[in-house]
Amino acid sequence: MTNAASGEWTPASWRSKRVRQQPPWPEPQALAGALAQIAAFPPLVTSGEISALREQLAEAARGQRFLLHGGDCAESFDGCRPGSITNQLKILLQMSLVLTHGSRKRVIRVGRFAGQYAKPRTDETETQNGVTLPSYRGDNVNRPEFSSEARRPDPALLVRGYERSALTLNFVRALVDGGFADLHHPEQWNLSWVAHSPLAVEYKRMVDAIGQGLQFMETLAGVRVHQMQRVDFYTSHECLLLDLEAAQTRQVPRKSGWWNLSTHFPWLGARTSHLEEAHVEYLCGIENPIGIKVSPATTPDDLVALCKRLDPDSVPGRLTLIHRMGAHRIAQQLPPLIDAVARTGRPVLWVCDPMHGNTETVTPTGGNSSGRPIKTRKFAHILAELEQAFEIHAAKGTVLGGVHFELTGDNVTECTGGARGLSDDDLAGAYHSAVDPRLNYEQALEMALLVARRM
């Protein structure tokens, strides 16, 4: 039971608490007008979809399914285009196919899309060439260009963010319902340059094996397996802009409680996970399943207290703990957290995010380099953290039930390493992320193949 079920909570309860990571909106009336528009719009997702996801996450916690959670670090409004959305869907489908084949488990697909338009910031401002401006907080708030006009928070962008989320969801649902995910024709998912990947042969062999197995099963049964023509897809974004989240939090007919109908699966970031503050207060009252990012700064006592506050009745599927330690710290940091949660007996889902703890800053020297330091991540470190996570959970008798990646279906050069051996000198070639570096298509597929082997 959430706090809302007892009648003590409303979507505005968080306003009585200290709140972090909110933009300094310059025009309160404009903000109120934008939020009123969004509150009157139709919901982006349904309570039935949210309930179905919660049940599937409960099965993953028991080792019966596996969660693939992936997508952009921060979506951009410009990325709301057919090609970008299709590529994102393709890579998640291909990765899930690989993981299903390797694990022999049904994969839950949750995309970091249709709402991931805001990002927390370590620093309120950014300085370039002696000029200081507000930090870029995502397209829901301001723009990445370094100018006073672009960096000014604009509430009208919240409405544009809702519209882009709706357009993205509509296109994803149309693709899925239209047979885009049909396992009878997985070759349709190949991007144009998959043939150049060093792993193309292994992937094709896997696809052929799945197709032959499906054909054999249908021959025996004498019917076509229509259920294989579509898959479930769910959305996720960080619960960050509380005004926006509250505007889309509603009660629904014939169901109790309050539901955040902007996304299926909101998560609590490491910067906003203070127990007695606004983000935790908001999340404790909604019925959605919730992700909690678990960083090296999280203590066992902190994590147990968060779990108790956000899931007082230990509801299966309610909490997903997404640990992000870094390849060099996970062996020391993760085991005490697992032990502490295990002692509570809570049915949580453990997921590894091997991206955030392995971020580093370099200065690229390639032909298109600006000479400014940028963030990157090493493929080897990402893989090393994942492998250690599997080993640690196995040793503790717990289940690592999912993975969380920042990735894109585009051919970017933002993370180094992988089968093609991208180096720091290659980063400037196609570095498009406005915030954090993502695995490109080939690196993401390679990672899925390596995880599948490990499973």
C-alpha cells in the first residue's frame, strides 16, 4: 500500500518538502499555464499497462524474466523523427532477441524514451571563455546552445515535451502493432550497416536458429504463432521535474490510488534520493513500479530506509534497485547493499547499470575535435562491471534480473573500445550526445551478445 492509499497523500504533497534539481523558472504564471495545459491533455500511458509491467518486474525478481532497460541519456526534441525512433526500437528489439536466446527467459523491454527530456545537473551554471550561463537541463527546460536566450528556462518547452512524448509513443505503438517486431522476420530489424559489424555472422546465426525453431514449432502445432508478431514495450524516464510529474498524476476509474500516467516506470536518481525530501515524497504516493538508482554514496542503512518508505508493504514488482558502482568499486560497494536488503526480505529486482559509474573525461584529438574535454566510457569497463555484477549476485544467492544501458541505434562515436576498437581519437568523428556518452548500435549489440554468453 502506498501513502496515497491511506488518504494522506496528494500529488502536491511534495511541495511541503525540500526540493532539489528544479529549474529557476523565471515566469510563474507561464509555468502555471503550461502545467494546466498538460493536466488537461490525455494520459500518455494507461494504468492497465503500468499494472502489467509491475507483474512482469515481479517475475524478473524471481528469476523468471529479464529486464532490458535502455535508451538515450537525454532525449532531444530534434530526435523525434521516424528514423531515430525506428533505430532506437530496432536496437532494443535486437538486444532483447539476443538476451532471450542466451538466457531462455522472456525479456521485458523498457525504453528510456517518450519523456526523458530532463537531466539533473551537478553545477547550476556553466562557464565558457569567461562567460557564465545556466547549465543545460534537457529540452524540457532549456536548449543546449551556449547563449543567454537558449539557456533561459522556458515553460513552453514542457508542452512541447509532452507533444514529442505523445508522438514518439504513437509511432512506437504503430510499429509494434503493425508487425515491426514480428519474430517471423527478424531480418527486418537490421540497420543498413549491420553487415559491416564484426559480430554480424554470430548475430545472423542466432537469428537463423530462432527462425528455424519457430518454424519447427509451428509445423508441429499446425498453426501460426500469432503472438510472436508483436511484443510489449514500456517507457521510462527519471522522475525529476516534480511540477510536470504532478500535472500528469491522476486517479482512474475502478482503481484505487494515484497513477503517474506520463510513463510506466519512473526512476529516482542518485541526486534526489534524500529520504525526507520532495522526490521521495512524490514517489511514495504513486502506484507505478519505481526504479532507484543506487550509487557508491548509498549506504546500506540509506537503501533499506528508502525501500521501506517507497514500498511499506513489500509489494512484488514495486521496487527495482539499479546499482551503478563502476568497474573498480563494485566488488567492494555492492555486497553490503545486497546483504542489507536481503535481511529485510523485500522482493526487489536487482539491475546493473554499468554506464554511469564508468564515466571519464578526455580531450579528443581527432580531426573534428574542438579541443574541449568531453565525457566518454570504455567498453571494457562497462563489460567488467557487468561480469562482476553477475558473479557477486550469484555468490550472494540473489538474482541479477536486468541491465540498464544508455545507448542509441545510431552510429555515434561516444564510447571507446568494442569490436571496432574505437579510441579517444575517434570520439570527435560522431559525438552527438548533449549530455552523457552512449553505446552505439554495434557496441550495444556486442554487449548483448557478451551478456547472453555469460547468462
